[in-house]
Amino acid sequence: MTDGAGAAAARICADLIRVDTTNRGEGDARPERPAAELVAGLLADAGAEPRVVESAPGRASVLARVPGTDPSAAPFLVHGHLDVVPADAAEWTVPPFAGEVRDGCVWGRGAVDMKGTLAMTLAVVARRLREGRRTRGDLVLAFLADEECTGEYGSRYVAREHRDLFTGCTEAISESGGFSVDAGGARIYPIATGERGTAWMRLTARGKAGHGSKPAPGNAVAELAHAVSRIAAHPWPVRLTPGVRALLDGLAGALGTTIDHDRLDAEAERLGGAGRLFAGTIRNSANPTRLEAGYKTNVVPGSATAHVDGRYLPGTGEEFLATIDRLLGPKVTREFVNFEEAPAADPAGPTFAALAGALRAEDPLARPVPYVMAGGTDAKSFHRIGITSYGFAPLRLGPGLDYLGMFHGVDERVPLDGLEFGTRVLDRFLETR
């Protein structure tokens, strides 16, 4: 495969960035439909038969199933999302939705999360179709709405309402893995084999409304503030899951060092970029993110609410919720805004080996390691219907680019040579399907 697919990926990435698909959550989103139509047009031009499906007006996803050469071979899913988080243009060096190419990078909101990856997928699949190169099993493609909220308008919807498309699929790849991390002379490529579970919660305290000048025992705002403060200050203990242990072992081998499991916070700081791969996944977390109460300074409100972003490691869900309930106390209740289990994939299986092999083939210095994501993806929705996802969006990056810091950050951008590298790796991997 020549670098032509890399150049095509750069063009597609810029075009997708220029379609503003900002998702502010809770139904407040620009429609993904224009981006979905762009994707569907590219697939149709290459000979696929895409379907654009809507869960609500404008909330569109693109689905396609490309027949393979062997009906007995297992189909394989590649999925990604069309929406992006908001961007404040005043904070950016370039307009965030201009899709500008500058200093060897495509700039704009979504360049890394994850329109660059969608562009690589589209460029590779289109090239393979035009050349008559098919995977052995069917190749299933899903370009989805609403990942930056709960997936209710995207992955949850298609997994529920269009489940027939995924018949036979047991494995997939998607975002947040396969990128290079330079560390101490080694080039680490983390491949995501799991992610923490999601527990977004709404907390509510109730009391008696009254005049602000009078005694207010059981003040709802005060009760809620105390509970939120306890949650924010709680020192969550280290919990080493099998996936994180595999990452630590892989990093130790790749870096030629030992990692002290009894002082992992210090080790994460010592190891720099490599340490960032596990710093957020050695324990559960709960971060207060919103507070809402009252309407006037001299009125004690009868209720107060807060939102907390909770994340828990595989196998620790019961412990996590029991701790939250203890911290809340008897006067504050919780309800889930979004609750998803923590999915995991096999770091010792043939699919991980094929992903690692594709990286090594394009970069002889690559040291692939399994990796557990601190955040979440659409993998959770597909986990519900029996599909295991690996995080694999391959990019070889220069040492000066803070790739992880650009997720939801300012001046998001993806290198042109990184896109070329990624298309070659993806093409090699699809040869194994």
C-alpha cells in the first residue's frame, strides 16, 4: 500500500473537521447528519452500500457491512464517532473548525478525537475496495453519533435497533490506542484492552425551604456541599486489575526497568509519558462536576443537586458504589445519569497479537503493550451485545506532541506523517481479518 491512502486520510480528516458536530450533551448537539452524509458518500463511491440511520432528527450514524471472501470467517467491526466536544475559538491558534493544514499537521476539533481515525479508516477501506482486496470475514463499519455524551443517540441506538448488522461479530477496534509514546529511548505503543466503567450520578439533598435570615437546620445546600466535599477529598485506594498489571509488566519490559507496585503514584511521575498510561487507571475516581441550587440569595431552597463523574475499574463496581453511599451519608440520595460496565479484552489473544504485529511491521522499534483507558468509549455499548473492542487508532508521533493532552484540549491536531503511518498499519491489520 502506498502513502496515497495517507494523503487521502489527511484530506478526509480536514473535510470532516469542517463539519461542526459539536455535542454539548443532554440532547444539545449540532446534527451529525452532514458528517454522516459525507462519510456515506465516500463509502458509496468506493463501492460499499452504506446506510444512514437516524435516532432523532439530524442525529445520524452510518452503517455498512462489506462482504468478505469467506462466508465461514468471523466478521469484524470497526467503529468510531462523528461528534466532537465544544471548542472556544478564542483559545485556539487556528479556528477549530477550519480543518487547516499547518506545520505538518491537520488542525481542528476532532483531529485526534476522532475524525483523524475515521479518515484513516475511510481511506484504507476505500483503497482496498477499489483494488478488490477484501477481508476474509465481512467487514462491518459503524460511524456513530453521540459518543461524547452517553451514546443514546448513536451506539446504544444502533446496537439495539440495528443489531442484525452486527450478526456474528465478536471483536472490534475503535479509538484511543495504538499511538506511540517515546519513553527513555523506547517507543511504546499502548493498545487498549479495557476501560473503566462509567457511573455518572445526580446527587440530591432535600430540606425545608425558608427565609435566608432564619435558622435553617437541614439546609439542603449545606448537606449537599458537605457530601460533595467528602467525595472530592476521598483518597481512593490502589486496585491493580489484571489489565493494569499486564500494562505495568509490559512497560517494565519495554523500558528495561522495575516498577514498584507499592508506590505507583511516584512511579507514574518518574516514568513521564509512559507513567501517564497507568496514572489514571490504578484506582477508581469520582469528580464533582456540577452544582445547582436556589434562585435567590435570601431564600433557602428546598433542594439542591450535584453531578458526579464516577469511573470504576473492572470488578470493583460494588466496592465503588458502597464507598459513594458511605460518603454521601443518609441525607443525600443518588441516581444514575449514565451507568456502564467496565469492558475488557484479551491481551494474550490472537487479535492483540495481530494488532501488535501490524505496528511492528511498520515500526521495528515498536513495543506494543496492553493498556486500560481511564475514560470510556462506544465499546461499552457493543460490549452489551457481545462484541469486545480493542482501542486501536495507530499513529507514530514525534516526541514534542502531547497527544493525550489534546483529547478535548486546545489546538488539537494530528500529524500528516502520523496519518500515513496509521493507514499502513490499519491496512496490514485488515489483511489478518
